[in-house]
Amino acid sequence: MAGFKFIYGCVTIHVMSGSRERFINMCHHRKICLEHVISSDEYLEAVISARNFRTACEIAKKTGNKIRIKKKKGIPFIAFRYRKHYSFVAGVVLCMAFIYICSLFLFNITFSGNSSLTTPVLTRYLESIGVKNGCRTACIDCNDIEKKMREDFDEITWVAAAVKGNHLYISIKENDSFEGEIKSTEIPENIIASDDGTIESIITRSGTPLVKKGDNVEKGQVLVSGIVNICDDSGEVIAKRGVTADADVLIKTEMIYNDELSEKYENKVFTGKTRVNAVIRAGKYIISIGPGSVGLKLCDKKEDYKTLKINDDLYLPVSVGKITYYEYKPEEYTYSDEEASAVLNGRLARLLSQLNQKGVQIADERVKIFKNNDIYTCAGTLILISPQTVKENVAADELAMPDSKISDGEKKESN
């Protein structure tokens, strides 16, 4: 409401002498809104819109009141005040033109609903199909974006894209139980081992299993063949059919682990001295105002930016912020045995956590921490259980039947 008042203008008036009650009743009858009414012995104060001021003056003349303007507020009065300031008028026109031009280009992309697909991954994908900050909003085909994302990301079950102002909104729904969709294909495929190890378990849905639990396998060995033999009643192979091998295969593998930590390390001790620069960034251009890191020998810096916007759907290609420099002094410290063990165990725990997130089971940890001169070493072997498999196409000659068996099959059919 306050925004409309400023756009159309409003006036604070003092109504003096005469009949104030009659003035208020006639304003109500003429549908003139009186706001922020304050009554005193000398006058009645109220706020009315600029377009109703003349009507209020006519009413005051009929009721014997006098009206005095206390305050004017709004764009109409500002424009009238600066009507001869051509530079001001030109600035307003240029500002409006700048806002209009900004609305023609994309300056912000927001993703929602994504979890396994991170924002940087999706941003790089959009850039690969020509949708990025700075492109024309008129050239963005939301239906095409939705179609391509559904085709290129199996994890996405639903996606909606919409352009509002110069802001692109993309809402995504992922399949939480996604484990890899099996795409239908006419090309037969084998499942092969991607690393040396021992078969922990194998469950075959299609194809011919060539190994069993407990078998040792080598990298590149076929575990499940994409060839299914078709036999007659006597068990003799009369034909071969190619399929896409599908199986859950878990392989127990060994991972050599080695991590080193120097006994002496350098730590940053911050002195409390800081320097702050104001920053204006427009695309690749940055204007920095301030002393920078002058007077600081060694320092870290922290950058904070905020993109300017008119509303949530209309962003400007300008960011403002600050760069803060923090001075520090390097000091040398020495790890104790307990501290070194804690650091190395923490690194190992982070690695195991990352492996668990990727679906890798940790069967055993055979690692030791020891010190050699001034180096702490955490070394050993990790026993992992994971689907260490890949697929490869079945060679065409593997599907071919020997000529002798083909002729025998034809004879049996003729008989």
C-alpha cells in the first residue's frame, strides 16, 4: 500500500476552523480516504491521495474549513520539482532502459528438489546445452530443457522449468530408490570384472553366469555372459541368443592404503589485524575500493557478495560485497604421538565414510600407524566389498554357430 502512495503521491493536510465533523462526513460520502487522522484543538491532520486533494478543497470551502498543506510526498511531486533538471530526467529514462534490458537476459538460476545431483553439476549441464547466465531469456525453451534433462539424467523422474523475469527456476524430483535403470538395447552385453578379487555373491537375472561365490577373478574376466545357449532335448546347443546381461555381483577386493604426516607442521596464528575492501562486480569486471592487503605481511581473505535485485524475479548483473583480509603469523608446532594418531585416524575415517556413501562395504581394516624419523605413516590394507563390474558388448563372432552344427540342426529340422 505504501508503494502505491509513493507512486501516485499523497498529501498531509491540516483542516482548520469550520465544522470538522461535516468535512469528514462529506469526504466519506465522496469516497475520499482519510488516513492517519490526528485531531487537536487547533486542527485536524490527515493524509489523502494527491488526486483527491482538489475535491477535498471544494468540500472544505462548502463546510467553511481552511486547508493547509503540511507535507507532499510521492513521484508526481518529485517529478514536478525536477521538471527542468534534464540530467535527472535523462537519468530516470536511462535507469528504466537499463532495467528493461536486464530483464531480457538471464542472470540467475535456482534449482530445487535436487539431492544426488548437485547444483554445480546441473549448472555445468545447462551450460553445455547453451543455457547460462547472460543468454537471452527469449531463447530459453523450457519444454526443451525438461525433455533433455529427463533423457540425460536417469535419476530424474520429474522436472519443471519456468522463466520469471530474468530468473530461471528448475524444480526436480529424483527417484530415491534409483540404482541404475537397465536400458533396453538390441546389442548383447557381458558383465566383466573391473578389478582383481574374490566373488562374494552373485545373483543373475539375465545372461549366463560363468563364476560362483568364492571364485577368484581377474580384471577383465567375464563374470556373466550375454550369450544364452538354446539346446534341444538331448542338451545339444542348436542356437545362441544375445541378451543384455543383468546381475548383482559383489567382489571382495584389497585396497592398499598409505597416508603420511610430517611430525612438524605450520599453524596460522591470526594477529587480529584486518583490512576491508568494498567490491563492485559486474560480470568479469571487479572494482575494489579500499586499502587491500597493504600493511599485512601474510593474510587470508574472505569474499562476501550479494547480487542486486529489484524483486525475486528480476536480478541485476551487478554484485556488491566486501573482501576481508585477515593477517596471520606462521608458527611451527610438533605433533605428539596421540595428536598424530588422531589426525591420521580422522583422515582414514573420512575415506571410509566416502566409500560407504558410494555403496562400498568395509569388510576389514588392516592398517597400522608407525613413526619413521620425523614422518608418521598410516599404512595397510582395506578389504572392500563392492560391485566392481562394468559392461562390454558381446563380439559378433561369439554369437556365430559353427557350420557343422548349423548343418546338423538343419538336418534335424528336415527329418
